[in-house]
Amino acid sequence: MVLIAMTSAFLAMGSESGLMDEPAASLDRLFPSPPDPEGAFDADPGSPLLPRSLASEAEPRPPGESEFSIGPTAGYLKARGADRGTWSAGAQARLHFLKFFAAEASITFHQDEYQNGDVVVTQYPVQVTGFLYPFPEWEFKPYLLAGAGWYYTRVRYHGLPSLLYQDQTAHSFGGHAGAGVEARLGPSVSIDADVRYIFLNPEADALRSRDFDYWQFTAGLNLFF
């Protein structure tokens, strides 16, 4: 009898306090949820644990916003009349004003030999180039390019030519045009490859009568900021 009376009294107390009628509310009071200051976590059910700050970083760049990239470049060329082809290396910086247009400044280095190595031409091309992307939404974006360059050229003579000419430097200007393709590897990296035809007339005495134009194949890595 005593046990029955105690059980009845306990049930009556639980009913009056609401513990029996609101078990979920009691659990909430015993185990409250951690605070979420200023909505730090995304409310999207698809990503309940992704912080809103990280979610915003994963969003694509708004259309039309300019992008800047910089990276190394390398290429291969053979000037007309040179003994053999040569490799070039340098750096390029590119600014995308619009989705379909970009401008680039680049500097490279290469060295050519003429007359069986008796004439060595070292050149530092500084080029400014405009890029037109006719299909900017494609994964592999083709482009057309055109621009101009300033070419610092150093000529050194050996053998018989050294008896006729003195080593000299020259500053030449020339144009270039070509086409290529660029592929985006991620939100901050892309690669490109193109072919350019260089229109250039040398000012060095031993090379003045030569056609100094050449084709240049170039590949580059672009790191976006």
C-alpha cells in the first residue's frame, strides 16, 4: 500500500510540473544546443556543417569581374637563317578585363646562333599582347592574339666575322600575331599554349640583310589572384 501511494504521488507531481507531458522540452533543457553566433553555419540543409564563410569562397567569381594572373612561360622557336632552333623561358602577367578579352605583358629570353656559331644573338623580348576569346564559356577556350614588342638584342661575333664587326647591342620593335587555347584547371590555375609569328627586322650590321621573322611556340602556367 505504501508503494502504491508513493507511485501515485510521483505521477501527480510529474503531471503538475509538465515533465511527463513535454519530454522533448525536458531533454532540450537538460542538453541545450550549442549557440550559433551570427549565423556562422550555413542554413542550407544540403550542407548543414559548412561554415558560411567557406561556402562563399567556393562560389564562382561573378561574371564580368576582372581577374589577374601571373606565371612562368616556356617556348621553342627557330629564327630564319639560324643554325638550329632554340628554347625560350620567361614570365607572363595577364589581366582579364572581360570574359572575352584579356591583356598580357611578358618577358622572355632566348639565344640563337648563325654562321656555324660565329654570330651569337641573345635576345630579351618584352611583349604586350591582347587576347580575344570568341567562346569564353568553353572548357578549352580558343583565343586569337596580337600585339607588339620591344626586343633588346645583343650580338657577339667570333671567328672571321669578329674581324669585320664589333660586338654590339640593338633595340628593335616588332609585331606579332597568333592563336592558342587556354584550359582552366581549377578556380585559381589555368594553362595555355599558342603559336605566334614574330615580325622583326634586326638592326645589327651582320644581320641587317637577313629576314629575322620567326615562328614561336609558347606554353604557360597562370596562377590567378
